[in-house]
Amino acid sequence: MKYLKNIRNILLVAFLILGIGSCTKDFEEMNKSPNKPVDVPAINIFTNAIYNSFNSELGSWLQHTYLGCWSQQWTKVQYVDEDRYETRDMSGYFDGPYSGQLKNLTIVINKTTEEGNNSLLGAAKIMRAWNFMRLTDLWGDVPYSEALQGFQADGIIKPKYDTQEDIYMALLAELEEANTLLAGTTVNFGSGDIMYGGDPVKWRKLANSLKLRLLNRCAGTPWSFTYDMVDPQSDVTTTPGAAAYAGADADIAAILANPTQYPVFESNGDDAKLVFPGLPYRNWIFSTLYSRTDQGISQTMVNWLKDRNDPRLHIYAQPMPSSYDLDDPAEDFSGLDYNGFQNGSSELSAYFPEVSLIGTAIAYDEYAPVYLMTYDEVEFIKAEHYLRVANDGAAQDAYEAGIEASMSRWKCNDGGTVSPSYKFGASQAATLPVSYPVDYAAYLAHPLVDWGAAPDDAHKFQLICEQRWAAIYGQGVQAYNEIRRTGFPERVFEYELEATVYPDLGLPIRIWYSASEETYNGENLADAKNRQNIEEANESMFSTDGIQSQMWWHTRKNPIPTETDPQEF
């Protein structure tokens, strides 16, 4: 699209305006600082807010080092502390959005309200809702209703913490309002929108798709499931998780029944993504990992893909170097193989020739997009909803549509082929001279994928959840949220990390609150912790009984494994 061709200039102008400003043309006011713009256009502020919103979730160490690993999509093959749940100060992930993009979005909302620019106003409200959703999903209760008022005269500098339930209900209302605002206008608000080019229809679809995510997250997990622990004598059967919001499925049904009033994503062309133009605006994963080899693909992910003969394996991972020899003229690549590194390993570093690093299309492409929300996720949400309301046929259709959408998004096209690629050191990524066929029908008929082969609804729920986890590869925040809520993939809960610094506590149920909030808003933070029954021990990230202090929407009790399952090379 044309606006993507201009993204480099748009970003540069936005950052120059916000960071440098401009001089007034009035000679009599030359004493005003040229570093403080008199009035920045709302669209320029919005450009900056979009960029930083994506960065907060998909471009920071929160994704790369923490939640990409905790969700067992990625793993650390060197410098492995975070993969063992040994965290550093995480305050910036909490503080940054408030002082950055949320503050800027508040300015955009105020300016566009005054101007009557409903297109940009609706889009800004959607971005605000997305940022608050990430904050509450990771911490639980956070400042919301009194937040972002400290920079105003006589504003609130010590905001209260709202409950997650109240925040969710408010976000649903915000997205409803945004959809209504955008439905009443056809005005394209310009190329400063680096995600959708100012298209109000695309923004409406995002608003309602995010509503589906919110509603599905609090709709419950009404099936029990038995986990095969490392010690067969310790197998765990979980009980269903009740709906945190009883009206969730009715609200989902209302959205799906009225696509005119509530349009949602219908194809991969609707995906909410940020495409990078190249230097100086490179994909953040590329910028972080281009010359590094300390980030690999998780053994959990590799084994899951290999067990299903999943063609996305060749995109998500690089073949392990020991499985082929480019210097051998007789190499036929028949022994090409992949091997993930186990999360939380006791090894200080991996033996690199035996480990698959993250695929070049994800980690070594400066132009690669990053995704806020995708069409395949919407189809998996629909599948889960239809399964809960006992519409098996519709659930299967949505499940299979989600798989096919994910395959297509990752360039695994039906009837085509996919070729693995590799990168050594600082060299450029290159494709290996071997290809593998992609056959959707054969994949859907695989015993571990086939809907009809699942013995009951609990296992169909597992199919949906694990396919969604695989589809949102590289979206560690959302994968971590879904793993906590659903209990899948089951492997995450069936073994104890070999070198976890918090033995017998399982997967963290939240990340720890900001240290600066402890200092400057301690009373309100203490109230929030007490209200949520948060345990101060272990950085407040765990629950010793496995359920107390979980998220409001996290109503099931996931297994807490105690037996390790060391990796064997």
C-alpha cells in the first residue's frame, strides 16, 4: 500500500516534531524555545503512539527474554537467567506505557474531541484500550480510571488501582464507543496512521476483534483435563474454570451475528501489524538478534511442530547446523533436522551445532512485520466460542480456517513448498536448496490435528488452544496470557524447569509490579496487592496454592510440576 512506502518519512517527521519541535514564525516570539512545539498535530502524536505501543509488547525484552521464553515458544541458549524465571527490575514495562504512548494517546483523544475528528478519535481509543489490556493482563489491578491525570494542573499524581474486572468492562465499553464513532464516518485520517493508512473500516474490524479477545479471555474453560506428568504416579486432572464474566459468550454471539454493526477480521489482509521500512526503522527482533546467537526455539515448540509434520517448522526455526554440511558437494540434505533447547535448562549455554535458532524470517529480516492481532486468532476465538455453546460444526470450520490462515500468513501456501533458511554469525540469511510440500488437507487429517479424531470436547479445546499458541509465534505476551488461561500446551505444565530459581511453584502467574510505584504510589499499590491476595515472597509472581492471586479471568488451576525432564542430545 502507498502509505507503507512513505512510512520512513512519516516516522521521521513524527519523531522530529515530538522530540525537537519547531520555531515560531512570529519574530516577536523568538524567545520561545525551539525545542518545545507550540502545537503538534494530533496525527503526528498518533504515529508516535502506534510505534511505541507495538514496541512495548513486541519489541522489548519483555517479549524476547521473558514471555517469549515463559510461553515456551522461544528459549535462551546463553545468558539463561530469565528463562529460569530469574528476573531483573521489570518496572519499565509498567511505567513506560503510562509516561509514553498512553499519555500521548490522551493528548490525541483530547485534541480530536475538540476538533470533531471522529475517525482519529476512534482509532486512538482503540489503541488506548489495547495498551490497558496488556497492562491489566500482566499485572491484574492497575491504575485506570484515575490514571494519566498527573500532567494536568491539579491532576491526580497517586492514582488508585482499579480491579481487573472493572477495567475489562470499561475497555469493552471503550471499544464499543470506538466502533460507533468509526461507523459514523468515512473520513480517512491519513498516512500518519502507519498501521491501516487511516482506513476507518479496518479500525472498526480491529475494535471488534479486540472485543472478541477480551470476551473470550473471561468466558471460562469449562472442561477438565488430565496431564501426563513426568512421574505417571503424579498425573493431574484439572477441573473446569468458570466464566469470570457470565455474559461473555452471549456478547460474542451478538458480535458474530451482526457483521454490519460489528465487523471483525475476515482475512489476513485485516491483520493489525506494523511493517518496517528498513534502516533506521528496523524490525526490533532483527535489531536485537541480528548478530547474536543467544536466542533459540524452544524444545516444546520444535517437538510440537515435528510431531505434526507442520511446515511452519521450516519458518519458525533454522535447521541445527550439525545436520547438514554446505561444504560437502554430495550433501543431499536428507538428514536435515531441527532440535529445540529446553527452557530452564541447567546448562549455562547450549552446544550450538545441536540447537535450532529462531527462523531467519522472524529474527533476521529487518523488514519483517510484527503483529498486534491477526485473523487466525479471531478464527480460533470463534472456534472456542462455538465449542462452548455446543455448535461442533461451526467450531470445526473456524478451527480449520484458523490453521489455514496461520499457514498462509507464514508463507506456507497450500499446494506450494517451503524451504528452510539459515544464518551463521554476521552473514546474511540464505535459503537452503531443499523444499518441502505444503498440503492443508493432509495436515488437517493428521491424527494430532484432525478435529474428528479428538475423543471429547476437552481434547477439541486442547486442539484449538495449541494451534493458537503455535500460530501466534513471536507474540510472547499473548501466548503467555493464553497459556495461563487455558493450561495449554500441556507440556508447559508437565515438567519442572530443570534450573528454575523458584522450585515447586510452576509457571509465574504475573510479573512483578513497578519499583517506582512502591516508592511514589505505595499506599494504592499495597491496597491492590491486598485485594488480589498477592504473596510478597518470590517477587510476587507465584501462588503457593496454585490459584490464589491469579488474574480475574484465570479461573482454572493449572498443574504445578515437581519432576524435571532433562533434555538429551
